[in-house]
Amino acid sequence: MSLLIKNGRIITANDDYIADIFIEGETVKAIGKDLPFNAEKEIDASGKLVFPGGIDPHVHLDMPFMGTFSSDTHETGTRAALHGGTTTVIDFVLQQQGHSLHEALDAWNGRARGTAVGDYSFHMAVTDFNEHTKAEIKQMVEEEGITSFKTFMAYKGALMIDDRQMTALMQEVKKQGGMVTVHATNGDMIDYLIAQNKAAGNLAPLYHYLSQPEVTEAEASGRFADIANYTGCPAYIVHLTCEGALNAVRNATRRNQKVFVETCIQYLLLDASLYERNFEGAKWVMSPPLRQKKDQDTLWAGINQGLVNIVATDHCPFMWQQKLMGKDDFSKIPNGHPAIENRMELLYSEGVHKGRITLNRYVEVACTNPARIFGMFPRKGTIAVGSDADIVIFDPQEKHVISAATHHMNVDYSAYEGWELTGKVKTVLLRGQIAIDEGECLVPRGYGQFIKRKKVNAFI
């Protein structure tokens, strides 16, 4: 199929201009003023913004966790992502302790292949680093195109690894041309505070927040940066939430170290006062928890300073009935909230429309940096000749309201119920096909492709 998008205002991480885009097959073939091509379909994008498909590098689809599974599958989750302008996601494969990385990958492939509607890739979460796992790292990078390896400094007794394993993993991942990413919170301290609160009868969702104070994240972020600096391994902190943790990254820059930082849309917009709503606060129980308003100011500033590189979601939805597993004990509330569909529109409305960030910065943190950092650029993350035709046509003026009654995520509440936004996704192309048009999904289950990623050394 050939397609011509005419007269749109094209926004990339660096550019802002009005032009036409000619697409043939899955890729962009030409960009210019008044292109002289005849296409099978034309779209007039006059008055609209045209930017690359969003990339959300932090989602958890159909993930086993705390005795249940996250409620969005690879089908429902990637379809919802497309509705919100995100064309590619990176999900997390979780190794089980005592089992191999390949066993875990087989399980996730079994759920994603032939079901995903949008494009996807995987990070590999390493929870048991040993000699066998070490041998698998090269295979993941060279054969599977999985070049990022997630570690947890929290979830003691389940996902957490110690500093010995972290150091050894970093040495091997650096050797193979990959990157280590981290959930950076102090698992031992959190484990102690949870037990202390439960012993005192403090069982409401508020105590999930109070058991993970800012210091637990600041300390772990600094320790992770130190180990990464020693090993020389490319390093990335997922879902950074607070001033103390970002200051640990600032400190690392003083020795000329680069630590990549991701925050999530909820940490820019929501705060810990939501935990005071009795059990309704369970909707926002996630780890790390929501923080204070001063941390929101820090994160917005961090985006503009270039310290915060990516805005993701950590999308990990659970039905309200699943959240009720913790009605008598906050430590049993499944951690996570739904946002995969809302990220791009929230970030535009609250960021660009309200003057917090520029349009170019918006595309950089939502589309381009995820592609660059995780080895998909320039195939993904930009609008350029030869790139995949993953394109969003966006009305910057249309107002609309977020609601569980109208969203496409497989979850029965919204974390942003009733929020009025300015700016709406109108049409989404995925590899040259119109995937979303005026709220209707036009590509089938299984259209999504697995994206093998390049080694990260070239970008670093």
C-alpha cells in the first residue's frame, strides 16, 4: 500500500516543519513540500501535528505477579497502546530463580507471538545470575536481539539480586554489548519497614508508601551508579521518582559518568496524597510509590536538563477485584497501575500544552530516546526516509476526558478518571498500515512484530 500524508506539521526530536510524507510498503520513502506522488490513499494533515510513533520501554503485559497476572494481555495492551499513539512497547521477561533465561523467554514468546497488535520487544529480567545464566547473556544479545537486562534491588525473596550478582552481571553484559537496567530501591530496608508497619497494625495502602521512603530509592540509585561506574557497564534506572534519586544521578555526572534515567507519567502528575483515600488508594499502589509535589518539579526540571531521558509508564494493570487481595494488608495489594493508553496524550496536555516542555523535547522523551537507548534507531523513533512508517497524526486543540468507560485497556478503573486533556490522537500508522483511525483499530490481532534490537555500545 502507498499512502501520502499532506501538509502536516512534522515534529521530530530536532525538527519542526510543514511537509508531505510519502509511504510505500512499511517505510517512509520521501519527505518534502508538495510531493509529486500518486498514492493509493491520501490523508490531509493540515492543522495537525505529525510525529513518530511513541515507544514505551516499560510495560508488563500478562505478567505473573503476587499470585495473579496483570490484566492486559499482549493483544489488549498493545492495542490500547496504539489507541494512545504508542506503536512499540518493550515488555519484561522475568527469569524464575532456579530456571534459565531461555525458559522464561519461551513463556513470554508463547503469550506474545501471534497475539500482539502493536510492535514489541523484550528486556530480560535476571533474578538468578550464575554460570549457566552468564553463558546465556551472549545468546540473548547475539541471537535473540535482547540487549537490555533488568535487575531488581527490591522484592526481597522473589526478584531481588545482591550486589555480588549485580557486579558479575554487569561485567558480562558490558562484554557482550548490552545494558543493565535497574529497579533501584533498597530491598532490605523496605522489607524491614513493611514488617514493622504490619506488626504495628498499619495495614492501609498509605503504609505501602510509608514503607518506601525517598531514602530507599536515593541510596539504591547511588549504589547502582557506583557499581556501574566501577564495571563500566552502560546503566539505566527505570521509573525514577524523586529528588534524592535524581541527585544521585547528578552526582554521577561529576565523574563524567552517564546514567540513563526513565521516569513514568504518573510520577510527573500524581502524588502521595492519593494514598489517603482509604482503600481507594490501592489504585495507585505501585513500586516505587507516588511521591511529593516537590519531586514532580524535580522530574520536569530533569527532563529539560537532559538528566531524565525517557517518560514511560510501568504499565501493570490489575482489575479492582485483584487489588482487593490486599484489602486487609497493603503488602498483598498487587503493585501497578494502567497508563499505556494515556501516556502520549497526558504528556502532551500536561507537558507541551501547559508550557513545561517543548514539542521537540516531547518527541525526544516519548519516541526518540527510547529508540536510541534501546537499539531501535533509526528504524523506530523518528520520521525519516527509510524509517518504519510508525506515525501519529495528532490534533493539538481537541479536548477530551479520560475515563474507564471509554479507554481500551483491560482494566475496570482509570488512574486518571475525569482528567480533561487538550490534544488527541486521531490517526496512527504502524509500519505503513493505518492502525487507528478516529478511535477504531484497523489492524488485526497478531499484526505486531517482535523487534530485534542492536547492541548498545554504538550509541553509548
